[in-house]
Amino acid sequence: MMKMEFDKELDARGLKCPLPILRTKKALVDMTSGQVLRILTTDPGSVQDFAAFARQTGNALLDSQSREGEFEFFMRRK
């Protein structure tokens, strides 16, 4: 398994929709174009939420994985 590099990490575990998306939006504002944000969540709905967020905002969802009830997303700021 390849390890993806990231510039910033957001721990949104334990938060329910829409908080992981809202915190991601806030974190991306502080980043420059091309930087990668790693997001950790425990909300199963976040899989669909992050896919939709990427489509709506133009930020690229580079990868998403799930294991043992945790979800990991890598998003590149547009």
C-alpha cells in the first residue's frame, strides 16, 4: 500500500454530518492551491459527503479508504 503525502491533517473523528465537511472547508481556506489535506472521520455518511463536496467545490478527492469504522480522505485544494 502506497503512503500518500499530505501537507495538513484534520481529525474529524467522532463528528457527525455536516461537521466534517464544514471543518474541511475551513481547513482548505488556510491552504494554498495544490496542497493536500488528510481528513479522518468516523461518520459512514462522510464517504458520499466528501465525493459530493469535491464535485461541488472543484477540490480533487485524491483517495479515500475505510478500515475498522474509520474513513480516511485525501483532498487536493484547487
